[in-house]
Amino acid sequence: MLREKMRKAEKMVLVSLFPVIIQTILLIIFLFGRTFSMFSILLIIFVVIGIISIIMIFNLHSLLSSGSYLSFMSMCLVTIPFAFISGMVISGVMLISAYRFVKMGLGKNR
């Protein structure tokens, strides 16, 4: 039962990674196709936040696969806002669902 919930959470973390990667790549392509302006600074900020989100989601996946569930729960609370800020609501919702699966698997009802 516990192993099944953790596998579902691990799959959700991996699936949440794809929209962030796609959006970051598209922003980089769009950024290099434009001349520099004030709008470009905003795009650069979104690209940096997207790259940070990708790194943090990879870290979440490695924490889950190594069995560090409590570290995953605390790191997930930091990663979820980055996923929402980077513009990918789907990724944030998937990370919240993975967090809830791990929480239910550990039996923590806070």
C-alpha cells in the first residue's frame, strides 16, 4: 500500500516536470528571436524561474526515489510556489497531489 502510493507520487513528480521544461524551452526560443527590450527582461526572469523549477523538481524526484519522504515533503512546500510562479499551474497541482499521496502514505493527517 505504501509502496503503491509512493510510486504514484513519483510518477506525478515526473509528469509535472514536462510542462515546465516545454515552457522554458519555448521561452528561450522566443527570447532569442526578439530584439532586446524591457519585455525581454521579464522573459529572462521567467526563464530563470523555469530553470530553477526544473532543478527543484529533479531534486524532488531523487528524494522520492531514494526514500527520503520527510525531506520530500519539506522540499515540496518550497517547490510548489516556484511551479506556480513559472506559469505552470498544471505542474503545481501535480506536485500538490504528489505531496498529498506521500502524506497519506506516511499516515500524517495534519
